[in-house]
Amino acid sequence: MAKKITIALAGNPNSGKTTIFNNLTGSRQHVGNWPGVTVEKKEGSLKYKDYEIKVVDLPGTYSLTAYSLDEVVARNFVVEERPDVVVDIVDASNLERNLYLTTQFMELGVRLVIALNMSDRAEESGHKIDTKKLSELLGVPVVSTIGHKNRGMDELLQAIVDVADGKFDRGNVTPRYGEEIEEEIRKIEELIQRDAGLMQRYAPRWIAIKLLEGDEEVTKKVTGEK
Ligand SMILES: Nc1nc2c(ncn2[C@@H]2O[C@H](COP(=O)(O)OP(=O)(O)OP(=O)(O)O)[C@@H](O)[C@H]2O)c(=O)[nH]1
Ligand SMILES: [Mg+2]
């Protein structure tokens, strides 16, 4: 029996998500809309080893705040639908800016794989990225890809199923914010842990940070307000 998993392709705008989506799913895809909004939703599927993988192409976002419709769509999918693995398609030629979103996924506590896409461009501009080191630092598998040349797709799929299988057990690497803020995060986390319903659905640390940021959507989830 094939193991069924769902993966989401996320990343900054123009990082190569749809190119990789097309490489992975070929003609097995369909396009619709995200419920309630006119943002395009692409879904597809493929078989890899004994996996049947459903792939969802998320809108491009720079962060997971809820400032734009694209961000809300991407964030809600990841938080509410809980794909088995989030594949963060990173533009390797713009690493620092792209890794901001990566840290947000780490904070959410999702199972993550990083595709260092556009690695051809990074190299052209003289950057050689040590993927092994980056993977160690982040506690996440990192695979070099060149989307429009269809390079690195097998390695990417292997990393995805490894993570789905729990074979890549990332260390507890999450961004830290200094003692003062960490103290407040701890206090809020303690309160959240008393709410079984919330606990089941979201990483308490993530909720605590969003509450400190004054995130309206998350505040509504916590207060139960519609
Ligand atoms: N040089 C280079 N170009 C790439 C690579 N991968 C994709 N591209 C090109 O980059 C452009 C953007 O790719 P898309 O796949 O549309 O990017 P996207 O992330 O889906 O963009 P949005 O959906 O708008 O956020 C296209 O012209 C691709 O052909 C790569 O690895 N190297
Ligand atoms: Mg796209």
C-alpha cells in the first residue's frame, strides 16, 4: 500500500515554486481557487518509491504575518491543514532575505525541507553555499536544486520522504529572542498549555510569539472571537 503524504511548496515570490511544482507533478495537476478568495490554488500528485505524494503550490510570501491575502492563504494552509512536510523553496542567490521565512517555519514547528533553488545563479555571482553546514545550523535537510533544469528533484524527494518518515530528526533549533522576551514567551506558553484545544492545533511557542507581536488573526483564535 502506498503511503499517502501531503507536501506544501512555500517560499518567497519568484523563488521557483511553480517550476519545481511542475517538475514534480508533470501533467498530474489541477488548478482551482483557495476557498473564499480569488487566489489561484495549484494541486498535483506524484508517486515516489512507495509514496503517493500530494503537492500543493502555495502563494509566494516573504513572511507569515497576516498582512496580505497571500500570506493569510499560505499561513492558514500550513497551520490549519498541517501538510506532512513543508518544502521551503529558497532563492539561493538571495539567501539572507529568503531565510527570514525559513525561520518562521522553524518557529511554527513544521517538518521542513529546504530546497536551495537558483543555485546556478548563486554560483554565477561567486557564492558557494555549504549545504551541509547550513543543514547542521538549521537542523533541516538542505538540497541544492536548479528548477528550470530539473536538477536535484530526486534528492529533494528523498529528503521529503525521509522527513515524513521521521528519519531526519531535527534538533530543537528555533530562533531565540533574548532573555527579556523569552521570559514573556514562557509565561504566555504556560497559559496556553492549560488550553487543550489550542495545544492540539498549534505550537504554543508560535502562538505566544504571535500574541506578543499583536497578530490579529491569532488573537482571534485565542479569544474565540470570529
Ligand atoms: N536561473 C534559474 N532560474 C530559475 C530556477 N528555477 C526557476 N527559475 C526561473 O525563475 C522564474 C520564476 O519561477 P516560478 O517557478 O514562476 O517562481 P514562483 O516561486 O512560482 O513565483 P510566484 O508564484 O510568483 O511566487 C521562472 O522564469 C523560472 O524559469 C533556477 O534554479 N535557476
Ligand atoms: Mg508560482
